Amino acid sequence: MSNLKFSREEYAARLHNVKSEMAKRGFDVLLATEPSNIYYLTGYDAWSFYTPQALVVSVDAEMPIWFGRLIDAASARRITYLSEECIQPYPDSFVQAADRHPFQLLAKLIQDNGWADKRIAVESDAYYYTARSHEVLARSLPNARLGDSELLVNWVRIVKSPREIGYMKEAGRVAERMMSRAVEMIAPGVRECDVIAAVYQAQIAGTPEFGGVYSTSPPHFGPDERASEPHAVWSDQPLRNGIPRSPD
Amino acid sequence: MSNLKFSREEYAARLHNVKSEMAKRGFDVLLATEPSNIYYLTGYDAWSFYTPQALVVSVDAEMPIWFGRLIDAASARRITYLSEECIQPYPDSFVQAADRHPFQLLAKLIQDNGWADKRIAVESDAYYYTARSHEVLARSLPNARLGDSELLVNWVRIVKSPREIGYMKEAGRVAERMMSRAVEMIAPGVRECDVIAAVYQAQIAGTPEFGGVYSTSPPHFGPDERASEPHAVWSDQPLRNGIPRSPD
């Protein structure tokens, strides 16, 4: 419990808001697969989304169920508020296998909970909710009525709590330090990678009061001919004199 | 051309190998959506995969077609060998819109090229090939025979060229520096985030001969109670004395 970034009450309020919205849209069960949505509802943030995982939210169940890879269950136990029976890992023999898929086991979990004929919402355009995941699920749950939750959880997330705003302010202070480091480092002859190395260092070290974490994307750095490119990767070439640049 | 990390001949050989494998499996067209596969075939590595994009490979066309967001076309022009008519961007009005999807335009591109009734392979379990992407594509191309390429490109990638092995050796030298920095930094009382900040700095700065880039995942750091967790995120707490740790 001590590892939660927000109070139990705040997580309960988030879950309540998501369930209300589910009920409004006529969904009995929601499968959240967007990693940030799973994090929002449980605190789970281990780097495991490269294999299929989902959070199963039922309007009738008090707690959601974490479904993920066995080796990551230890993280789910430490960093979320979920009780042991709500942490349902699948074995490694299902990881990146051609002849089976973790969502076969997710379908079984749904069946075992009596939800196989319910109205089940999936995040159909979420990163990591692949076409194959959906096909396996639909085939394994022929009586379920699958629908698209679209950005249901994301819209709930948009209203920020005081604690969230507090973290955002901390993130703003880290971003200030990152930008200052970029300005300090940029000079003719300095390699682009050395500028970005300093920026990353500032991002992760944070401030003496609070540390930083990785971000959704790496820093984008567009000096010289790349000033018109929003998402270019830095190079290891030295910066030339008198060039435009677009650090962001 | 000067921005390519590999020779034009090497890219041509990669494309040839992928087309051969497509022909063997009975595919006329392949839609590569895995970012690393698009990079492998063209050199395109801008951080744009958070909106739908694809590389269209036809067994009959000399060059593949890059399909992506308009603002990223400038990167495609600079960092790939593709000619202008093979860079086909879609407008920003299709980005993250509820009422339309970029793959409607991808379907039109396929149609305009006379491929609407062909055997088209998709990477159905690739990250970023979402259920919605597939649904839009299938609905927009009712006469196409859609199939699963599975890991077709990934298996071609597994045979490494001398130049690739050269880059892998450089990456190995960067990884050595990262690990050395971790060993230097880890001590009782040092904050975890400061250890990882130093590791990141070493990763991006690389060596005096070549710089580093971002990696597929952030460093994982499991000291203390987290030694059993493979994908935990670091904290900003100081390290305690006499604890187990699993840096990887």
C-alpha cells in the first residue's frame, strides 16, 4: 500500500467514475489495455506492455482484475492495491507464441467470472490492443457482445485531482531543468548526442526534492536542416554555427 | 541519401528478401506497421508511430510506399531512399479523430494502385496495428483477401549483415559504459533516480567515436524488495546498505 502514488480513496473515485460511465454507455465489463489507463486505475506501471495484458473492470465487481505475464505479477503485488485473487497472471509459455495467445486465457477468465455473455467494451484503437488480440477474444467469446469503449477511461482521466496537479507541477519543474540544460549545452562543435545526454540526465535526476522518470517519447531535437521535422532522432554530429533549431 | 545508415544495396537486398518470402507465402502486398520493420526496409525512424502509419510493399513495385502523418513526411524525405511519389502522407484532420481513421486513406491508396482485390498481408499482432485499424481496413477493402504475415519481416531481419554486426558491436560498447556507470554510482544513500540518470547519460552520449540513441525500453533497476521484479521502474529513494539488486 505504501507504494501507491495516490490515496486508496482517489483510486476508488477513479474506478467509480469509470464504472458510472460504463453503465451510462451500456457496458457490463471493460477491458482496459492502454498502459496509462491500467496505471490510472491501479497504479501498475511495470514495463510489461510488450506482451498482452489487460485490466478487467466489471460494473458489479468491487475490484478490477489485473491480467498479465507471470513474471510481472510480483510488480502488480507490490505497486497496486489489488488483492491476491485480483492478480491473475498467465504462464510464460503463452508469451509471443505462434500457436497460442494470452487472450485465450483472458477469455477463460471472463468465462469463469460469468461474464461470457455480457456487453464487453474493448479499447479498439489503443496501442497494444492488436488485431490478433481482438480476433482471439471474439472467437473465444462467441456469446459476448463486444463494443468499443473508445476513450472512455481517457475522458475520465481528463479531470485532474489536486494530487495529480501537484505531480504535474513537479513534472513542470523537471521540464524547466531539462530545457535549461539544453540551452547551456548547445554550442557550435558540441555533438547532438551530448546535448541530449545532458537533457536525459536532468530528466531522470529531477530535483533534490523529487526524482524524474522516463517520458512517453524521447526528447526531440531538430537543429539545422531538421528544424522542420517534429519527431526526428538526434545524431552524433557536432552542431554547426548559426543554425536554426527546434528543441521540444 | 547521405543520411542512410546502410548502403542502398543493403536496403535493396532486404526488400528483395522480404518480397521473396511474400511470394513464397502467396502474398501480393504487405502492410508493415511494426516501426522496427519500417525502419529496416527504409531507414525511417522518426517518433511518429503513435498515429497510424504503414509501409506498403508490393511484390510488383520496385519501391515500397511510406504512408504516414503529413508533418512527418519531411523526415521520410530526408532519412529514407524513397522517391517523392513513394511518400504518401495523410492530413492532420485524420489524426486521433473519432469520426474518421487514417486507414480509410490507406485503403484508398491501395485501391488507386490496383491492389484492392489482391492478397494483402497485415502484421496482425504487431504493436500499433490496432483492432480498429484492421476493422477499418477490412471494411474499406471488401474484395481484398487479408492474411496474417505474422513475423515475416522479423524472420528476414534475423540474418545479420556485416554492417549490422558492426553497429551491434558499437551498441555493446555503449552497454558496457552504461553498466560501468551503474556500478560506479551504486552506493548506500545514493538515490535510485541519480543512478539511472547517470546510466541514461552514458547511453545517449555513447563513446567519443559514436553516439548513442534511445533504446526499446528504459533501464530496469530492481534493488532491495524489487530484486524479483523484471520490469520495475526506479524510485527517487536512497539505496539502503547491504541489499540485493538486479540491474539489467
